[in-house]
Amino acid sequence: MNESSLAGRTALVTGGAKGIGAACCLRLAQAGANIALHYHSSREQALRTADAIRGLGTRAEVFAADVTDGDQVNQMVAEVADRLGPVDILVNNAGIFQLVSHTETTAELWQRTLDVNLNGTFNVTWAVKQSMIDRRFGRIVNIASIAGLRARPMAIAYAASKAAVIAFTKSLSEALAPFNIRVNAVAPGLIETEILDGVDQSQLNSLIAATPMQRIGQPGEIAEVVHFLLSDQSSFMTGQTVVASGGRVLLP
């Protein structure tokens, strides 16, 4: 069902080619937003997702950039403005994940994980922030993880990066609130994406057993939460991290 809650808005979704990012692109397009779909290496999937967005009757343009490179990010945001207009809505979804023990967590893996998951979020946010301030309008959602809220001994770098994203969200939200810019985060639990390809079935079964709802979540379920946080339905919310984990993490 089409709706118009975000009609005329330009939404930039990083890592929008597949998984949660693609689901967010499609959900925001259903709400009327024009979509700037960012990808790094998944070009064919990005083009397919863009075609699906256009099928919903809104505009979609595809942009390639390495979010760890500030110059590339600034250039991308300038191109988005030229082709679709200034960014009103930002979903920082681009990220990487590796399930490894502490003995396999090298300095290189640590640095790369923080560069993409944390510095990438910073780079894209800073590239759109001033325009949002100047126009006195902005909506930002950062995709975090329940890994940032509880111990993850097999994903130390990832957990640290996502905990930092949650802290970034809180602090930035207070800084930007006077400019009518809301900043929130979503912390998904176990979601059916390509990340699970590297997880064996016994580990998956254990994770499902530890989930009160006894199932894996779907990307579209996270996209619904993202849409809520970007829409006026959440007009009195900023600085929040909304957990969507099937009950695996319960916040006070």
C-alpha cells in the first residue's frame, strides 16, 4: 500500500543494496520518499533494488562510495543533492560483521570494523549535517545492534563499534535537537540477511532458542521500525535506541 508520509523527501540509505538496507529503501519509497541508494561493492544488487523502488512510483538513484573515505562520501552527498535534492532523511546502515574469537581478532580486523561501522556513520552524517541545520529539518536513523548492548565474545570488534554508534546517536541527538533534527537508532537482533551465511546451523539454533519469540527476524520488520522513527509518528522521540530482537534484549 502506498502512502505519502515522506512524500517529496530525499532519503539516503547507506548499504542499501540488500538485506536491511534494501528493505529500508523499499519501505521509505512506499511512504513516498525519493531514494538515494548507496552501495560499496554490490552493484548488481543495488541496481535491482533501485528498479524495485521505481516500480513503487518514486525516484531512485544509485551511488557508489567507500564510507570510510570522507572525500568519497562528500562527493556522493553532493551528487545526491544534484540529482535528487538535499538529503532530508539519512539511514546509516552500511556495516560489516565477522564472527571470530578473541584470538582471531587482529588489529587489522578491529580497525576495519570500526572504520566502516563507526567512522562511516560519522562521515556520512557529517556530510549531510550542515544542510539539515541550514534547512532546520533532518531525520537520522543509525542501524546499531543488540551486540552493542550485551556481551559478544565472538564479535568483540563489532560489538564495540555498535556500542559506539549508540553513544554517538545519544550525544548527536542532543546537539542537533535545536535545529529540528531528530537522531535515533535501531538495535536489531538476529535478522535473516547474508550475515547469517557464515553462521553454522547449530549456532543459529542456539540463537533462536535464546530468543523468546523463537524465530529469526525479517529485514522488513526492521524497516518498519526505521520508518516509524523517520516519520511524524515518532515526533517526540530523539536520542533513542529501539530494540527489535524478538525479546532477546529487554531494556528498562
